[in-house]
Amino acid sequence: MASLREIRRKIKSVKSTEQITKAMKMVAAARMRRAQGAILSSRPFAVKIDEAVRDLAALEVLADCEAGREVQVHPCFESRSSGTAVLVLVTADKGLCGAFNTNLLRAALDWLRRNQGRKVSVAVVGRKGRDFLSRLRGFQHSILCELTGIFPKASFAHAELLGKPIFASYMDEGASSATAIYNEFKSAVSQRVVEAQLLPIPLPEAAKEGKTRAFGFRFEPRRERLLEALLPRALKAQLFRILLESQAAELAARMNAMDSASKNAGELIDALTLNLNRTRQAMITREIAELVSGAEALAS
């Protein structure tokens, strides 16, 4: 049976841990509210710029169809059967956020298995993903770029640092695709792992069939130049949204994990306190019994 000193030491240790987890929960909650506002502000822009580049590409397809020319689309919209497969893996820099990183790494491992035998380049964000890839054996992959220590202050500058090598790999080095794996923020209690294709950008089915409705717009500069300028910015906008999604999801996961840890610590403190009282009661009872036995022995 543990002594009273040992039980009190355990209670003190658990109480210290409980204070830390409560403080971490409060910090994560405050940061999550700011991150939630940032992601809600960035989503509409990312959606609209994606729609803009798709519409411009569809108008180019329509112009070629109407002129009787061979349809030529920008390389960012072309499906390629060969070339390097690029993976964008966005993880956290730290732990203590439940299954946030575990689910991401499991999805990344599944993607690598599906692409085994192909040349793979990985753009990794977060120390957890970087360490996972450095320990990984049995898969042929190279690191395209890595970003660490950017959370919880991810900015568009980080999206630019991430987007430049990815776009160059696709346009200049003939990469076949770029896929992002990240956690999408749904709510304070819900996040889900998403595998999203960044490149090539899929054209609408109507555009593929030459049925896109023409709009009476005149473009200055020309549609081709406008599309060339918008495509790298559209990719960076999508990456910025992904970074903000992951940032908010990580903070929400950490807040929930620290809340569960605080509740578990409280339950453990209650159990240890009950054990302390029982042990102390048993000691008092034993001492009383010894006193009574000694008094009876003296009386006899």
C-alpha cells in the first residue's frame, strides 16, 4: 500500500499537470477564434479566384471550338500520365493535439502506397510531417521544400514560399500532378482529413464538350495573358487557404485534447484523494486498535 506521502506527491503532480492543460486549453481557444475568423475571410476569395481561372479556361476552349481550331488548353488544365507526383503534406509543428497528426500521416502513407513505383516529391509543412518523412523507409521520395515553425502565424508569404517550387515543378519540370493532404476545419469540435488535387485544375464538363456559354465581356489584357497571370496566384490562394484551414483545425484539436486531459486529471485527483482518505482512515483505525489492545494488556 502506498504511503500518505507518496499519494500526496501524486496528487500534487497531477494538479500541476491539470493547471498546465487548462492554461493550454485557454490559449488554444483564444488563438482558434482568431484563426477561425481568418479562414472564414479567406475561403470566399479562394473559391472565386478558382472559379475565375476555370471560366477563363472554358472561354478559351469555346473560342477554339467556334473558330474550328484544335482545342488547346493551358498546361495547368492538362492531365498527364507520366511525370513526378507532388504531395503537399500539411501537419503541425507540435503534438498534444489528439489524433490530428496521426490521421494526416496515415493518409500520407496511404497516398505513398498508391503511388509506389512513381517518382514522388513532397512539399512538407510542419515538423511532424518532416520528421515522419525522414524516418520513413521503403518509399522513394525527395523533399521539394519544407516549412516549419509557421503556425500559429501562417501568412500569405508562407503560401508564396510553398507555391513557387510547386508551380515550377509542374510547369518547368513536367510534374504530373500536385495533391494536398491537410486537415480541414469544420467546427470547434470537428475536423476532417482532406486529399485535394491542386494541379492539374479540372475543367468543367461543359467546357470539355464545347458547350460553355459565351459572355459578352472584352478582356484587357487578353484572356491568355490574364490566365497566365492568374494561375500562379490562384495556386497560392488555395495554398494559403489550406494553411489557414490546418492552423484552425490544429488549434481546435489541441483545445479539445487539453479539455479532455483536464477532465481526466480531475477524475484522477478525485480517485487519489479518495485513496488518501481511505489510507489515512485505515491508519487511524489501526492505531486506535493498538491503543485499545495496549490498554487491555495493562489492565489485565
